[in-house]
Amino acid sequence: MQISGFIKNSLIDYPGKVSSVIFTQACNMACRFCHNWELISKYHPMGDSVGETEVLNYLKKAKGFIDALVITGGEPTVQSDLVAFIRKVKELGLFVKLDTNGTNPKLLRILMQQNLIDYVAMDLKTVPELSAYKGIVGNQFTEIQLMNVKKSIAILKDSPIDVEFRTTLIRECHSEADIRKMCEVLKGDYKYTLQSFSPVKVLDSSFANYSGYTHLEVEEIIKSNQDLNGNISQIG
């Protein structure tokens, strides 16, 4: 496992549980608004790394205080030894939450079939259409990746484990009609969390001039879409 960050104690990353959080290195996307852009490349530009043994040893010592491990990134599903690592975590009796962009539905299914994950938070970047995704993720985003995102949505909507979908709202990229379309994709009672974009730190410098919706605007968006999804909320 390539791990470039480790938060030992968190009360906010796994709802209802005290968790540790690891940030895996490398991502198969390069979202233009990404604020963790140091984690996109296979190699951390600052050379930071955390040993797998260090993480597991801490989890052993903290057992009884720590309930869960959150695995985020980067994109954790690009790690070739993710299944083996999670199995070691589960042997400690901990819950596991996985954050993902949804481009690896095959691995998601394997992890669920083997009871290795308890919670999945999937980022829905925008309306699941190729042109929309390319506008946010970049022109390197492929039709195959889009197909995989759609497969992951379907898998998670039919999953018995805890699932959350998330979107970072950017005024210049997400119209209210786009948000309505995303709610239609997630029609039902699926947990769907909206957060407003912050231009403070971004991969693409042009996005520093973009803006997020205000808290009140997001609340109005939520109200107008609750007929499609009764479990929609916002962060912050």
C-alpha cells in the first residue's frame, strides 16, 4: 500500500464512529478542482510516506478507542494490494469505510462479497455523461471510465452496506438543472451529500476563479430536489 497521510483520530470521517484515516497515493483521475492534487501522481511530490506496519500497529494499540479505518486518497482502488490490506484491518475487528470515485466496480463488488467494507462514500463528480465528466475531470477521462462509474452507482444502490454519494458543487460547472439530473440518477432514499466548492487550493489554476454555491443556495437546492431524494443534505 502506498500511504502518504495518516490521521490517527477523527470524529467526522466515519459517521457515528471514531476512526483513523489513511490517504493512499495515486489516482486515475485528475479532477481540475482537486484540493489533494499532491496525491494524484504515483509519487508524492513532497516525498511523504507512511508505512503499512505503522498504521496497523497503531490500530492494534488503539483498539477499543478506534472503531474504524477510513481509506481515502487519491483513489484507493488503484492500489494493487488493497484487498490484502483491508483483510488485515478487518482481522483487528474494525469497521472499514472506503472513499472512491467509482471507476473500479469489479473491486467494489469483490470487497462487498468478501465482507471487507462496511461503508462506501462515492464521489459523483457531475451528471454521468462523458462531456460533463470531461469538463471537470479533464479530457483524459474515457467512455470506459464513465461506464464503470455507472456500474458502481448501480452496485451501491443495490448494496446492503452503508452507502453515501457526494458531489462538490461548482457554480460554473453545475447548473441547478445538472443537480436535478444527478438527483434523478440517485432517485430514492440514498444518502446524498452536497458540499460547496472552495477555490483555495486547486489543481487547475483556472478553477481558482470559480466559486461555490452559498449555504442558503444549497439549502434551496436541497428543498427543490427532495421529491427525488429524501436523504439529501449538505456539509458545512
